Amino acid sequence: MEELSFIVGVIGNVISVLVFLSPVGTFWRIVKNGSTEDFESLPYVCTLLSSSLWTYYGITKPGAYLVATVNGFGILAEAVYVVLFLIYAPRKMRVKTGILVGILNVGFLAAAILVTHLALEGDTRIDAIGFMCAGLNIIMYGSPLAAMVPNGIGFLLGTAQLILYAIFRKARPSNDTISQGLLEQGFQ
């Protein structure tokens, strides 16, 4: 069973390396054109944070060296992407990216390491780091769905309006005495 777990872990690491390398084409274009164009730095800054936290988790958890090594590679790849972004971004975007790096990759990471290292121990520390990593992954990979939610709600509300219109489009005003009395008294 341990051998199967190792094999699945190696396959997962190969896939993770490919995921870390997937933006190479984008950054080749950025370097070639000398501009970040309309690209945003947030995905790379967040992936750098995620890789850093997963590396910390892999170092902290006994036997999780595959997690530590692949995410160590992720730190290297994402750091290169962030540096290239900082080199080729316009000044305003460079400042924004620098602030994000400072807050997330320095501040939040340092706080997470200090708090878990000083306040927790053993399995509680490992579990806390794991929950942070899993939560960050859910946010990172689920965030594109946020664009779908308003569109989905808009679609449902628009559909409801069309259905109501289809049902009531030929309706005639009622001649009940209450509404007629209100109209006569000036309540419109």
C-alpha cells in the first residue's frame, strides 16, 4: 500500500510541475513584448503563497517530502513569474503587485508560520497548516466561479421576469371596488 501511495504521489508531483509550468507561454509573451499587457499578477502572487504554505506543511508533516519538494519547485517557478511581472509591468501595476507580495507572501506567510509554530504543536499544528492550505486552494481554484454566480442569478431573475410577462401580458385591470376607491381618493 505504501508503494502505491508513493507512485500516486509521484504522478501527482509530475502533474503539479506541469501546472506550475503552464504560465511559461504567457511569460514568454510578456518578455518578448516587453509588457504585461492586460495580465494580472494576483494569480501568481496567490500561487506563490499557496506553494509556500504547502512547502511549510510538507516540511512540518513527517514523511511528506513529496509535498515539500514539488511545492519548493512551485515557489521557484512562481517567484520567477512575479519577478518578471514586476520587471515588465507599468509603474502602477508594479506598486500594486509589490503591495500584494508584501501583504500575502511576506506578512501573511510569516504570521501563519509564527502562529502555527509558536502556538500549536504536533498534529494540531499539522492540521492547522493543512486546513489553511486546503482553504487557500478552494479560494484560488473556486474564485473563477464567482464570475458565474452573478450571471447565473441574473439569468434566473431574467427568466422569472419573462415567465411572469408571458403569464400576465394579456391581463386586464380588475374593477374591484377597493382599488377603484383608492384611485378615486387620489392614491395612485
